[in-house]
Amino acid sequence: MLWSEKLNWVVFYFVGILCVCSLITNVSGSIHEYKNEAFYPKSNAFFFHGGSEGLYASKLLHSPDASSSDKPLKGKSFMRFETVTFVRPKESANKQNEMQTITGMVEAIILEVKERERIGGSFLKTDLLCCTHNLSKEGSCSVGEVIIHIDPENPKWPRRIKAFFQGTNEETQISEEVEIERTGMYYLYFMYCDPQLKGTMIKGRTVWKNPDGYLPGKMAPLMTFFGLMSLAYLVLGLAWFLRFVQLWKDIIQLHYYITGVIALGMCEVAVWYFEYANFNSTGSRPMGITLWAVTFTSVKKTVSRLLLLAVSMGYGVVRPTLGGLTFKVIFLGLVYFVASEALEIFENLGNINDFSGKAKLFFVLPVTVLDVCFILWIFSSLSRTLEKLQMRRNLAKLELYRKFTNALAACVLLSIAWIGFELYFNATDPLNELWQIAWIIPAFWALLAFILLVVICALWAPSRNPTRYAYSEEMGDDFDEETVSLTSSGIKNVEMAANLGEDLEEDKRE
């Protein structure tokens, strides 16, 4: 495939990213908005999924200096229905009697994930969701309502909230606040059983809040994590900067690239921290801030991989430039950035549940393939670099690259093991019942990248004797320690031969 054709594919993929961004008009968060969305049939009911989040139980916080308006929200965990409106078709409303009090009903059902079996007729050995005349005869449910098996230990749950259509009215609303008294993964369902309400739409929003803010429980620990990572990058950046300034006369080109990666890492974790902090205080994720965060992540991931590849090729240590490989390296980096940006946008600027599995695979697969390409290219380059250094007996550089290879191999093994754990975690927890520890999965990758960067900073730290590790322009690649020793010994051998010849001539004369 020609390079022009490859660039066309990159442009096509980038246009696809822009299309995805244009489709996402509102970033999902703790404020779940419903914009004239339809119910869909499920069993003998009509169903709409209103959202799901991990919520911690309310806790009491008494602050003497807090105003009265702030006190109800202090340490309170709740789910609030803010003018959630149900609109039935005009034809359905016209069929009703104006004098009739109740002409239709929609139910909002809040349940903890472990209570999911209590919704529907599974305990009555039926797959129906709505109660029928035959089931009502057993006294287990009421006709026209969703079947709920109340928890005897907690009679208030699962929670049912009813909204009634009156007369020929086309709309009805729910405006209520439900306090969360028990920590868990909560689901919100909207359902109705009356077939005459077919075509009913939902609009409005629900607000979900944890005791310490609007950040979902699954994501709350990440704000603390990125705060700590910001401090870690600040310490690393300060230590590197002081060393950089102290030995600025001995700086090589590679040190500038390492400085750039540290700066990108600092910006990435800082932006993510402020993004989560804003999310926690407002309950929504502005697309602008989130887009900046995912872009910093994509750029940093791309530059980090290019740095690893360049170091593995011996850039700045055994070769002054990448030569003919420069364009291939830049092209691979460009393709990886586009694929990574698409995946980050997919994961952070939209609700993953709104996309099909095939759509998710479309974004995940290119990044996975490119990561494999990077790994293979990095280790094949490392192998050639180590072989070259071993043949030339350049012990200082050889020891440096052996340490780097060991650290990189350890990171790859850890990554493979963690990918296996991540696959197992997602396969065994499809309903997010382990939401309280789910944050460790993205946190691991950020921490591993930081550790590898620290290793590179330690191995290639600015030194008072940079020529020991850096490429020497005077000697070139062929003039290393072995060449110097062989040349010296050759000169000595020539001198000895000359002296020996002179002695033989004197002996003949005598």
C-alpha cells in the first residue's frame, strides 16, 4: 500500500471521529437528561432505562456556619426527579373520559442491582413483568402494575413511584426526591403496562448525588487518584528540571524529548483532576474540558510510545538520527494518535451503553493492533541495539540498555497480566456490582506509564559525563572502546616490528 493511500485511510478515520463528536450533544453524567425518548416493549410491559450509578449511603454532616439552604445537601445522597414528564399520544388521550380520574399510569422503579430478581414474576415462576388477572387472583400483585416482590428486611425497596394520567390530559409528571440510605449500584426503570399508552414519550431529567458531590461512585476515587498523580508528576518534573538546569551544558537531544513527555504528563493528570472536580461540583461534564483531557491523554500516549521506540532504536546513544525510519515512525505515531483519540472520545464523551458491541470493537481493535505493532517494533529494535553494542563491547551503553530492556519487559508482562484481569473482571461483573473497585483498572495504566517514565528518567538522567552514554560525533558508531583498544595495540605491534627489524640489520653488519 502506497503512503498516499495510508494517509487517506488516516484522514477517513479522523473524519469518523468528527462524526462521533457531532452525534454527542450532551455528555452523560450524574444529571441524566431525557429528550422525548420512547419506551420499547419488553415482555408484557413497555420499558425505558433511566440510568444506573453507584451511590454511597447518606451521612450526616453538621456544620454550624452552613446556611439553611446548604444543610439538606451536606452529606446527603439522593436521586431527584426534576419535572420528569410523560407525554402520551393525542389519539390515546382523546379516547379517555374527561370525568374519569385515572386514565393511565407510568411507574418509576428504583432498585439496587442485587434486587433485580424482585422485579417481574420470576418468584411466581413467570416471565411476565406486568400483573395479569390470573396473577392478581393469587394476591401477589395488582392488575395493571409492574410485579414487585418487596424485600421483607427492607419493605421500602425496591421503590415504586407512580404517575397518573387524568381525564384527557396528555401529560403527567414526577417531581420527587428519594434519599439513598444504603450503599449500592442503583438502577432506574420507567415502565407502563397499559397497551393504550403505546407511543408515550419521556422528557425531563433526574439528578443523582453522592454524599461528597455529584461524581458517580464508580468514578469518585479517580479524582483523588489524579490529584495524587499531579503531585507525583510535579515532584518528578521538579527533580528533572533541577538536574536539567544544573547540567545544562551536558544536555543531549534525548533529554529534551524526555522533558516534553514529563510536561505532557503533568498537563494530562492536572486536566483530568480539574475535569473530575468540575463534574463533582456541577453534575455534568462540559464537552470542552473533557475533550481537552482526552486529547492530552492521546498526545501523551502517542509521544510516550514514540519515545520508547526511539530509545529502543538507539537514538542519541548509538545513532545520531533515525535515518530512513523517521517517516515510518512519524506515520505510525500519527495513526496511533487518531485511533487513540477516537477511543478516548468514545469512552468519555458518551454513554457506552448507547453503542453496540460492534461499534465499540470498531474503536478498540485499531488501538490494540497498533499497540502490538509498537511492542514488536520496540523489542526487535532493542534486540538489534543490544546485539550491536555487544559486538562492539561497549560495556557502559550495553549495561544501560540491558537495564532498560528488563524494565520494559517487566512492564509488558504486567500489562499482559492486567489485561487478563481486566477481561476477567468485565466478564464476571456485567452489572457493575463491583463498582467500588472498578476505578483501579484505568488507574493502573496511568500508574504504569508514570513508573516507566521514572525508569527512563533515572537511566538517562543528565550526567557530567554525557559522552559515556551519548552518541559521539568525533568517533562515530564504529569508534568505540573496542576500536580504540585495537588501534592502540596495532600501533604498538608496528613499532615492535620496526625495532626488531633494526636489531636484525645490526646483527648482520656485525
